[in-house]
Amino acid sequence: MDTIFKALSDKNRRKILNILKEKDMTVGEIAKHFKITGASLSHHLDILKRTRLIVSERQGQFIRYSLNTSVFEETMKGIINLFNKK
């Protein structure tokens, strides 16, 4: 859970998640919402993928990114359990 919180601590990664909340997108579509380099965007996407907050799927020559809602559900259950133990 610590890695998820660390991933969420960055405003660019939170913005990516917020954008993907609307619909699945390619990296080019996501990039239109940022003024950062492609390398920086790829770095943020990689962190989000490693924490399983997003998933990617190849569609032809493009890779489409989407939210992994099951990880959000697991995280919320973990947070609720932490508070219920007190």
C-alpha cells in the first residue's frame, strides 16, 4: 500500500488518473493535457503501471491506458481496515 501512496503523491500522476477516469487513452492523447516531456510522461505512466493503478493494452500500433479499478477497491478496503482497527 505504501507504493500506491507514493505513486499518488505526485500531482502529475494524480492528473493522469483523473484524465483516465473519463476514458481510456493512448499516450499521445494523455500528453495533450501536459506540458512535460515525453520521457517524463513515460516515467509517470511506468510508475502507475508498476503499482497496477493503470493497465495498458496494445491496439495495433498504439498502447491504450486505462484505470485498474480493482486496485482502487483493494486500497480503499485496506484503508478502511486500518481505521477500523483503532
